Amino acid sequence: MNYPIKLLALLLLSSIFLSCNNQNHDAEVNESVYLEDISFVINDPSFFNYISEDVEIEIISTGHGWTEGPVWVESEKILLFSDIPNNAIYSWKQGEKASLYLAGAGGDYNSDEGSNGLLILDNRLFLCQHGARQLAFMDGRVNDPINEFTTIVSTYKGNRLNSPNDAVIAINGDLYFTDPPYGLSKQDQDTLKELPYNGVFKYSTDKNLVLLTDKLTRPNGIAITNDQKRLIVSNSDRKLAQWHSYDIKGDSLVNHSIFYDATDSVGQNNPGLPDGLKMHSSGTLFATGPGGLYIFSKELALLGILKLDRSSSNLAFDSDEKNLFITASDLVLRLPIKSIQ
């Protein structure tokens, strides 16, 4: 059932001039700008326990190539996000325009592709690097970015990874990540591709890399449930646009299920595919997918969809979970979230 909601008209802007290149880009918004029209597809009225019916979605940055991998840095009160085609990471802070944080974020392995998923741990920035086809951390501290990286993992059984896409760290420090071929120009047909599959991996604290599954065609977003018992993975394939759940059992995944299949929804009126995932402290799962933002209950039942007019790729909460940041094509959005009991 659809609930169209007319939001605040797009505010008048003074001239906004944007530049976007591989070396420098300041994405400037001179005053608050909001998406003009929002609608919802509701499966369960409890959807509105999370998002207000008259929600205003603010555009906080624009003019990028393809935004991805947002992460909130509490120590600096900033949002970092990747711009993959421009091989850069940008920084946004309340009251300031987005600005270049790090050029050459994707590394330098036969590609100008940038970083994708980003993580913060112990004031260090961890990157899924499409260019270098590796997981790495930046050698400088978050408040002192430098274009130097230390490889965490780049090969599996002697073969180079495809292009690590997104990652999540378990409470015990184990690192789970997806490895689709998006960083390769011809993807599965690329001559640089060394693995015959697109995998989901676990890199444990003892530096052991384990292939968890090679059965997904395009593994992408990844999350762990709050009880650390289940791994959630999105599959970004137009023919198999699905969200998958697995029970974690040591170095294995068991009890696989497809808890939502959006393949029939893929199309021009629903831009995007199953992509980024973030688990709220309440156990509610927020996910980007065909047509917008999907919200799933703790039991992984679809509550509803906040419709967006362009492909959305990934998302991140701020530290108190009052705001959800969404990377959506050339934009970065900020969506206020209700306090979830």
C-alpha cells in the first residue's frame, strides 16, 4: 500500500558551482536543501516507529561521481564517504561543506578505482580498496589523513582478491567482507580476475582468511546481528536481487535462507539493487535496495520502504543513532531517525 507524502518544497538556492575531478572536489551546498517528494510502501505500520510520516530528507553533499561506504567518526564529529570514480574520500561536518579528505583512496594496483566500504576502529580508518583490490588501513590517524596504506589482506590461496566491497567487524575482532568484481572493468570477464567466484570471507584475529561462501553471484552489503549469531549479506544482481541470512558457526555459515527477494521489483521505477546494510542497536536492519531504503524487523520481516528517486548504495548511523546518512548516486543524504525503544 502506498502513502505518498508531499514534503517541503525544494528551497531556492543561490548559484551553486560544483567541481568534481580526481584530485580535488568541494561539494558545496549554500543552505539546507531537501528532497522534494517522498513516498512510502508500507507492510507494517510499525515502520513509522522509525521514520516520521512528515520526514524531511536533507541533501548534505552533491556533485559526486558515485558515493559509497559512509562511516561516522565520533572523535571528529565528521562523516567520511567514498567517491569511487573520483578515487577519493570526502569529509562532511555539521555547518560546513563537504571537502576532500583523502585523494587516491583506492590504492594503486593497475586501477584508478577508489575505496568503497569504510570502517573505524581504534581511531584508524579501514578501507575496502577497489584499486588495490585489498583490505587495508590508512597509516595516518583519522585526524591526520595520509595517502599511505598497510595491507590487511589482498590474496586468498595465492590468488588476488577481486575487489573487496564492504566489511563489518565482529565484537571479537573478526573481520567479515564481501568480494564482488565491481572494481574490475569487465567484472567477471576481466582478465585480471584471479578467483573463479565472488566470495564472502572471514579474516580472523589470528590472521587466517576463510572463504565462507562462493555461492552468491554479487555479494555486496554485509552486517552481523547484535547477538553475533547471524551474518546478513545482500546480493546485488538484477536477476537475483536478494537478502541472505546465515547462522555463524565458527569458520562456517549454516542454515542459509533468503529472507527477502526483491528481484521482481528491479526496474526503472525502482532504481538500485540490494546493497549496503546497517544494523541498528535495536536489532532493526536498515538496507538500501531497489527503489530506496528498506527497513526490516529484528525477525527480518520487511516493515516498509522509503522510496528514493535514484539508486542508493550504502548507509551509516551517527553515534547516537539520531541520523541515518545515505549515499545515493551523486548525493549524500541525512535522514532523521526516531528514538527506537
